[in-house]
Amino acid sequence: MILLPVAVVAIAFVLYDLTRSKRRVDVVEVGGSSSRGVVLALGRFEGRQLLRHPAFFAGLGFVAVGAVLIARGNDGHDLSNDVSLLILLLFPLAGMTIIAVSLMTLRARRDGTEELLASTPVSEDARTGSHLLTALWAMVVGAICTLVLLVSLYIAGAHGRPSIGELLVGPVLVGCAVAVGVTASRLLPSVAIGFIAVIAMGAFQGLTDHFSGPGTTRTSWFAPWVQTPEFIPDGIWPRRPWSHLVYLVGLGVFAAALGFLVRRRDGRRVLAVVAALTLIAAGGIVQSRPFPSSVAERAAAYVEHPSRVCRTPSDVEYCAYQDRAAMIDLWSPAVQNVVRVVPPSVRARRLRIVQRVSPLAIYHMPGSVLVRLSATTPSRAPQAWPPDGAIHPNMSWCTYGSACSLALATQVGAWAVGLPLDPSAVEWSDPYGRPEVQGYDSSGQARAVVALWLGAQSSPGSRALFRSRIAVGTRPTPDASRRGGEPFFVAGCDGMNETGTRFGVQDGLFAKQLLDLPDDRVARVFNENWSRFADPRTSSAEVAELFGLRRAEPQELLVSFSIC
């Protein structure tokens, strides 16, 4: 919807540009050479022009910013399972390439030299071919950018060997952008057509994203950028990078052939269009094949009978999937910084952190996987995993920020005070909307304040995130006005989404005020009164009275909590 007014303005400008000059006469080409040498010579010139074009430089700037942000982050995922982030970061370069090539193709029109250009001994087909040859320069730059982004991911902590077929998607996408820019300019010769083509590319990506792959996942096989399934763990989804590459090359060839077909329809040009459509069909059919039975069986076993690695440092048992054992080192700081604060009698209960596939991921698996799951596995909403007393991180961890760390630490705090850890049900009526998680409402209980403070004090990042996400205000947003007083979950954006307790916003405000007091004092008071504060009958008002905390005035609207 945001792009709609932009598209309307751009289309209106194109129509105006096409009709504004009454003095412009039709250009009749008198003929010219289309020899290979002429096309290559012009192609070299246009390639150098593209590399110096401001729009192309702007696209490279976006890539550079992405590389810096990646290198400064903490991204430990396995590149052998997913490199889609690299392709996504090349989208701005592809968009700016469309604009640059479009402006270069329409250079004569913008300068008012179309008649002069038509009188030269070079045919328009040769000029179209030379512009299309700039795809070679663009693809080389795209390959270099892919390599730079790949190095940035390794610097950020990623590991594994990525698929060559998936890495090639980036340069091919930039090459396709050249074909789109040239053909769009031939179809509608207006200086704004490049911007419209970029909007159309974004719309094509967005619309094809709604054509699901096998099952009910959010994966689209027909979008230029195929993102990995949002809720399905890496390693169990069939990846077909080479067939998608064929499909993408077919789209580029089709766009290029259409640029020639605009001028004249002869056998060779029609044959090129048919060949491009054949590539699109072949690649599309192969890449969108149903989930194989062998993969479905492996996925079901991955969910129900995983091979885990377990460690027990400092009397806390951690169990992670064998291919994700490194995540134990990510969980441990958040867990230990809570466990060390609670009384010895609580630590003696032996906390267990056991990784498993979340219900949200299972709901989005294909039907061929769901029918192979046992009755105790949540395969349909509103089912949930049965409670077992352990905390269950899911298969990923937040790439940036402290959202997952805060969520896990708060779960440990909930375990310490005896709050429920697992949701009672998960409703998901809209596969493209947000799930409705049903859980225990702890509003007004002292133990809720204790759990929130334990999670927030676990690290400087968690402390800062908690402070920034819960507040009072007299001029909130309309959304906050609607949801301001509702109990909230503390769940990570993408890496910690199983939690069974809702917290009251007033209790969150009390916990935030406790962060302003010395941690050792708050911990000492909580330990001395642990039995009292862990009792569900004790109200949070008693905590506020003991520490002298301020309660929000009735006229102050409580802003809804979110850590994403």
C-alpha cells in the first residue's frame, strides 16, 4: 500500500512525459550496422558508463552499508543452510541498476538527439544489444559484492560452506535488472520508467511471496529472491538452488528478448522468447516439486527424535540439536546471570534448557510431514507441547540486539518463581498474520515483578532493551492506546517464541524502577523474602511498598511492551 501512491505519481509522470512535447517528431531509422564488432565496442563503452553512473554507485552504497552492519553484528548461523540474506542485500543494487540502465538507454531522448542518433551507421538493435551487454559488467560487480557480504558474514561469526548455486543468484539477479531496465525503456521511453520498473520488481517479489511452496509455509518458489521458510528449521527443507537459477535466467532472457521483439517480430526473436519461456517453465516446475517422502520422514524424525548434545555447566543442563551445539554458548550467559542471583534452594531444583522445534514451526510444515507426527506432537493449532518443566529455546537465535537473551533470561526468572513456562495453546487463524498465544496471566503478582527484574538485570543489553520498551506516557500512539494496558509476553523476535506467562504492564513498570536500584540490594531483599514473593497470593503492590516504587496514575496510559 505504501508503494501505491508512488506508483500512481510515476505512471502519471510517464504519461505526461510521453505526450508533453508536440514538437517531437517520429524518428525513422535509415538503417545501420548490427555487426558483432559494433555491438561489442558499444557494449564496452556502455559498461564503463554504467560503472560510473551515480545511481549504480548509490546501489553499491547500500551494499556497503549492509556489509558494515553484518560485520558489526553477531550472526552465527550455518551458511550451508541459508545465504538468503546476501541475496536480499543485493536487491537495492538491482533496483538502482534498473534506474541507471534506463537512464542510459534513454540518453538520446533526454538530450533531444534521437534524430541525430538515428542517422548514424548503427542500428537500434545494435544499441539495444550494447546496453544488454552491460549485464556482464553488472554481474561481475554483483559477484564482488556477494563475496564482500560473504566475508562480512564470516567476520560476524557465520560458519559453513554456502551453495555455489545460491550464491550465483545474486549476480544473476543484478544481470536480470539490466535486461528489465533496457526493455522497460524500449516499451515506454520515459525518464520515469526506471522507477516504475523498480516498483514493479518489488511488487512482483511481494505478490509471488504469497504463492506458497509445499505445505503452508511462507516460502515462494517463484519470487526472484526465495527466502528460507520463516518457521521451518534449517536443514530439513528441500533446497533447489540450481533449478531456481535456471528459472531466474529464464526471466532475464525473456526480458532481454522482449526488448528486441518490441521493434520487429521475426523468427529468431520469437524463438528466443519461446526459449526463455521454456527455461522459466522448466526451472519453475523443478523447483516447486512437492515435498519428497524421504524428506518428509526425515523432517518428522528431526522434530520428534532429534540427536541432541547435552552439557551440564554450573548445575544447569543444556541440550541442543547436534548441528546447533554452538547455541549452548549463546544461551549460557543469559541463564547463568539469573541462576547466580536466586537462592541455593532454587538452584538445587536443577534447571534444564532443552532445544526443540516450536509449535509455530510445526504448523507451517507440509501435510506430508504432519501426518507422520505422533499424537503428542502439536501438529494443529491450538495444540502445544505438553509441559515438562524445562525451558525450550527454538531453532534460531536473534541475529542482532538482545531480544532473545532477554526472553530466555525472563523464562529462567519465571522458572525460578514457579510461573508456567509453556503456552496452553497457540491459535493461528491467519498463516500470514500473528499467532494468538494463550498463557497464564500473572498480572498483579509479586513473583511476576521478580521474574521480570531477573530477566532484565541479566546483561547490559537486556537491561537497556527492557528500559526502552516499557514506559508510561500521556501522548501514546493509537496502537498503544488500544493495547496499552494488555498483559504482554516476553518472547524473542525470532529465536525464543515459546513462553507461557503474560505479565501486567504495571508489574513491568515496577521491574523497570527496580533496575534503578543497586542490583545487590534488590537481590538481597528478594532472597530474604523469597518464599513470600514467590507465593502467587502475594501482590506486586507489596513489592512496590517495600522498595518505595511509584504506581502509574490512572490518567497515564501504559504503553504496550514489545521487544522486537
